[in-house]
Amino acid sequence: MPEPIIKTEHLSRSFGTIKAVDDLSLEVPAGIVFGFLGPNGAGKTTTIHLLLGLLDPTRGNARVLGYDSHDQAGEIRARCGALLEFAGLYERLSAEDNLDLYGRIYHMPAPDRRARIKELLTHLDLWDRRKDRVGKWSRGMKQKLAVARALFHHPPLIFLDEPTAGFDPVAAAALRNDLAALVGREGVTVFLNTHNLTEAEKLCAQVGVIREGKLLKVGNPDELRMNTGGPQAEIVGHGFSEQTLSLLRERPEVAHAELQNSHILIELRKEGEIGPLVSLIVQSGGEVEDIRRGKASLEDVFLTMMEEEKK
Ligand SMILES: Nc1ncnc2c1ncn2[C@@H]1O[C@H](COP(=O)(O)OP(=O)(O)OP(=O)(O)O)[C@@H](O)[C@H]1O
Ligand SMILES: [Mg+2]
């Protein structure tokens, strides 16, 4: 196994009595988009700040690209790109001057800077607007520029903290497509904070789920689905009663059955025939119009996990 690009051991950070990050032990392999998924206040941003050495841990440690995040934070920050919660662009400078300035900070020679500006802005469809003052740009355009800046000096690892937060669904989908294409082209490892499940499913090869500072699960989105949500069947029709539901719940293959928008949603313990279940529904007076089979979405899985933690 190659060295993980990020490795944390018991990483913890408290603010007074709040445990923002609590005993986080995590390994992220190089070459993937890793999604750090959790609700508001889960500790995602604090984790990125710890990994970049912008914040000191109260306990535990983190190694990023082989460097200790406390003792060698400068080495880490010189080698990583980041799009943090506040993009921090210079609104009075043009797009190309923003990138150029950034390249200078990283001591990139002028011809390299010029080539890189053209390459990235072209890929993000911003090349024609490169002379505009960034202050006049839309939020989506600014965020794309911030992504370009994070990638500008060819870092092997970038951190993106909720890149599509506050976007409308169309703009979010467009930025995700751009991100997926760019990340593939550049072969960069990405640590992506998100509370958006669609985003995690679209972009991430692996997902870590965090809540109240604690890591609940790590795996690829499919594995998470398998561990938590089994196969499902949705029975569309009418005349379903509480009695129908309790009969279903008595069946050994049924993990869960509930009425949702007048449909019956059944979660099965494993793949298999549902004919007997449908007969049972009909016998108890229900009328079945349609049966939809499927697997739990990552969203179902996520909600289940959050519920289980609360118990
Ligand atoms: N500088 C700080 N001072 C005090 N408390 C803080 C500080 N930074 C974070 N916290 C607390 O730590 C917890 C985790 O916050 P964090 O910003 O890491 O969450 P998050 O997962 O990024 O949430 P969001 O999705 O809302 O961005 C929260 O309870 C927050 O109030
Ligand atoms: Mg955050």
C-alpha cells in the first residue's frame, strides 16, 4: 500500500466545551476525490483548518503529504491548493491578475503563469472574461476562478470547502461537471467538504461521514449504501392500511415498511422475490398499481445514519 496522502491519528480540536473534531483517525489515499460529508457544524471546516495547520489540535496529529500539520505547516501550505469558506479573491483585480498574483506568490516564472492562466480559464469557459474586474462577476464565476486558483501551481492535493454552497441547482451541477473534468485532467487528489449528497455521489470515490466531530463511516458511496440501506421496493397504489403495514413487518425478509405519500416503502434484508409481499398487500385490501425496485439513495443512507447516531 502506498503512503496515504493524508493521515490523521486521534485528531481532536475543542473550542471550550464544544468538541468540533473528536478523535478523528482517517487515511486518504492519493489520486481520489475524498468527500467529507456531514451536516452543519459537524466539524468539516475545522478539519481542513487542522490539516492545513491553520489551527492547532488539542490532541492527536495529522500528516499531510508526509509533513506534520503542526510542526511543518508551511511545507504543507506551500504544496496544497485550497478553496476555503471565503474565496478571498481580489475583487478589484481582473481574473487574470488574480491568478497571476497567486502564481507570483508561488514563484512561478512569467511564461508558466501565462500558459497556466490560459489553460485553466479556457477550461472553465472564463477566458473571454479574463480582463473583467472580478467584483462584477456572478457568484458562480467567482467560485470557478477560486477553483482555478486552488489548482494554479499544480498542487498534488487540494482542499475544497463546500465549493457549491449557496448555488442554485443548475449552477451547482455545472460547477460539479467542471470540477469532475478538471480533477480528472489534472490527476490531483481532492479533499472535498460537502453536506450535499448528490455532490458526494457524483464526485467522490470515497466518502467519510462526520457528525458532531465524530467519524461515523468511511467507504465508497456504494459500500455505504450496502451497509446501511438494503434493497427497496416502493408499492404504488391505494387502500393501504396500518394492518397491511403490520403484516408486512412480520415477514422475515422485511427490514422496514412504512407509508410514504400514500405509497408503501419497503426495505428488504436482501435482494429477492417480492411476489409474496405483493399478494399479502392485495389480500389485506390494498390495490397495487405499480412496483418500483431500487436501492437506497445515499441520501436515505445518510439520514438513517444520523438517526441511528441519535438513539
Ligand atoms: N473559531 C471557533 N470558535 C468557537 N467555536 C468554533 C470555532 N470554529 C468552529 N467552532 C465550532 O465547532 C463546531 C464545528 O464547526 P465547523 O465549522 O468545523 O463545522 P462544519 O462541518 O464546517 O459546518 P458547516 O457545514 O456549517 O460549514 C461548531 O459547533 C462550531 O460552532
Ligand atoms: Mg464549514
